Amino acid sequence: MRCPYWVQLLTQIQHDISNGQPIWLALKNTGEFSPLCLQLVRTGEASGSLDLMLDNLAHHHRENTMALADNLAALLEPALLIITGGIIGTLVVAMYLPIFHLGDAMSGMG
């Protein structure tokens, strides 16, 4: 890992586990994990199915991440449409304004 924060956090978790603390308690001591995460790890440790619980947790986080990405895309789409419309409108005005001024100049000559 390259992030010093996570390296330090994982080192602390590893230290707590090697000192005999349950995994869920070592995770809780960091303050970085949600109550759902802690409860699933605790249940997995108690039932002997930690791998299954971690798989369920990974699936839950994957679904949440996908939902957040979809929401972000839905929020950005109208903004990008307005920005694109503004750019195109500016280009159209910049192209046709000289033509209109040329017409005014020609009518003033005659």
C-alpha cells in the first residue's frame, strides 16, 4: 500500500490481533469501520464463517459503490447538458453575429 494512513491503520490492526484481540475488536479500535462491518465480522468470527461474512460485506460495499456512482452520473448529466448547450450557443452567436453586422453595414451603404 502507498497510503501512509492505511499502512499505519493496518499495522495497528495486525498488532492488536497478534496480541490476542478478536478481529472485530481490532477493527473497532480504529474507528474507521461501520457498525454493519463490525457486526458481520463479529458474527463471522463467532460462527466460524468469517470468509462468508466478508464475502457478503464485499458484495454490500460493491452494491453501495455502484449506487453512488449511478447517483453521481444522474446528478452530473443535466449539468453537463447545460454546459454543452452554453458552449454551442456561444459558438453559434460568435459565428452569426459578424454576418448580421455585415448586413447592417451593407444596408447603411445604400
